[in-house]
Amino acid sequence: MKRLIISLLTAGFLASAASAQLVYNITGDTGVKATFTFTFDDTANTVTVGIDNTIAGVGGATGTITGFGFQTPFTDAELGTNGDNVTITSQTTTSWLASEPWVVNPAEFTKEYGVSTDGSPNGSNPTNGITFGGSATFVFTFPDFVGMTGWGGENSLAVRFQTVVDSQGATGQSDKVLGTPDDGGGGGSGSVPEPSTYGMFGALALLGMMVVRQMRRR
């Protein structure tokens, strides 16, 4: 019994530590909306970014996502010149390019690392963008890191929208949006465990019940 307890506790710790998420639900001044989900795996040193551009914004506002940048816990030297020490191991969009730093005017939108349709956040070409109704996934391999430590924070994500149709029906606009992670309830920082982690929590709860029953029998 003791060995089983130790094994499950260890597995539960590893499941929660190896993979966790930050979710950004963003809304721009034009009304456009999108969700960015960052999933961290500190065993593979990967950050998977899932982008959902299927959410109609305020008044039905829509737009094409042409780039995004985010803060990291790494120094410029660790990231490498133009982010050379970061590898985009997969992406479901076409020919997006990385830049480090991800420089956008005004300065509050500039982030430590990012990608866009042409590598230039201010001049991103909407041709290869994530149009409304679409989604995309990027997998980045970073230098060695531990879980979510140092990631996230207020305004830690910046997203560029183009070809925006706002709530008034005006077309051809652009929007730059800052994002702070939340748990889907709005505001504040938080994390969402992976589904496998929920399963492990359930197993640990069941184990706890078994231990209590065993002790009562004694």
C-alpha cells in the first residue's frame, strides 16, 4: 500500500508539473476577440500555442490575426540573435517568421519574442493570416525551463489583427491587442491543468478514500 501511495503521489506531481496552461481571452478596441492557450511541457521544453479565431466579437466584429508576441523568462542571450535558440518545431499556418524582440509601435505592444506572417509585426501581410473562423497551432522549443515559472503576467501577450470589420461594419482596419492570462472567468492570472492531470487528481482522491477505509478497518 505504501509503495502504491508513493507511486501515485509521484505520478501526480509529475503530471501537474510537466504540463500546465495559461489561457488568454482577448478583446480589441474594435471588438475583435480571440483565445490563445499556452501549454507548457517542461520535460520537452516546449510551449504549444493554440489560437482560436472563431469567436465573433462585439457587434459581430471580426479580423485576421497576422502576428503575436509574448514575454518569456529568458534573457536576449538565451533566446539568441533573432531568437535563433528557439525552434518552431511545428506550425499549422504558412510561412510565419519569428523575431526577437517582436517590435511593435507603440512600445507597450513590443514583446521579447513573437511570430508574424512576414516577420515584421507592424507590416504583417494578412495573406497568410489566421482569418476569422480559423484556428492555428504553433509549437516552440525553448532553452531549458521549469514549468510556467516566469511566464505570463499582465499584458504579457500582444496580438496584431488586420482586415478588421468592426461592430459598425467599417472595413480595412487594424487592431493591436494586449492580453493578460486568465482562467476563462476574466481578469487575473491563472492556470488550467491538462485533462490528464484531472484524471490523476481523480485517482489520488480515490486512493485517499481507500487509505481512510483501510485505517478504519484497523
